Amino acid sequence: MTKPKTRARAGVKRRTAADRLPGDATADQLIARVIRVDHAGEYGAKRIYQGQLAVMREGAAKDQVRAMAAQEEKHLATFERALVERRVRPTVLAPLWHIAGFALGAGTALLGEKAAMACTVAVEEVIDGHYARQAEALGDDETVLRAAIAEARAHELEHRDTARAAGAAETPGYGLLTQAIKAGTRVAIWLSERV
């Protein structure tokens, strides 16, 4: 039985990918994947909210979505800068996420405000785990990138909590809807890291 990878002992600086095993990504490959997928994810989130805003009627829910969308725009700008600074190519799937994100946002909003919020809960629950794993994988040599991920993660958790408070779980078929969205989000993450 092999031991799971763990952080270095207290006081010992850990470098990204220092604990890599044969076949694991190098530090440069890991960082490129992190930046690529996070840029794609924030772009997808932007498109989801744009789709929802295109359909939703004026009111409290639309105001909440606008506020969440504004935070996603800031996250997207952060990861766009990282793409340029680190010379990382974006995912070639961006045109697909452009369409799919908008369609998911508009489609859930057409089902009602609570369904739009259920979409947010589903996506953000997956993203929370995704960002946590990324932060754990990055070493002490990547404090700036880890800080950007931590900030985005904190906002994503706020979005999830806002959506829950807005009655997301009251959506008819909530379990089925959120499981489908979570599955799609996991596939999008896997693909965007690699392609």
C-alpha cells in the first residue's frame, strides 16, 4: 500500500511537483494545466451567467446573478493575465465552452430562477473541490498562483451559498439536474486541462 502524497513537514519549503512520481506532470506541465483549466472555467462561468442574464427577468435573483458575474469577470482577468505571463496556451475548446456555457445558463434560467440557482450550486460544488486539489498540488514556489486560486475559491463558495439561500434546492428535479451539471462540469475540467 502506498502512502498518499502529503505536504512537507512544517517549516520545510515544498516545490511544485517535487513529490511527483514517474508519469506525473512536471512542474511546468502542472502549472500550465492549472492556468489553462482555470481560465477555461472562469470563461465558462462568465458565459453561464451571461446566458442566465439574457433570460432572467429583473428582480432580486437577476441582481444576485449580476453580482456573481462581476466576480467571475475579475477571476477571468486574473487567469487571462496568467496565460500571458506564463506563456500558457488556452484550451482549444474555448469555442465549445462559449456555446455550452451560454446554453447551460439560458436553459436553466428558462426553467426558472431557482433552477438557475441550482446550476450555480452544482457548478460551484465541483469547482470547490477542484480548486482545493489545485492548491494542494502547488508548492511554496507558487504562492501567487495559490493566492489567486484561494480568492476565486472563496468567491465560488459565496456564490454557492447565495444560490442555496435563494432556494436552489426547491427546483423540481433538483437532484437529477445538479448531478447532470456536476458530471458535465467534471468532464469540462478534465478536457480543458489537457486540450
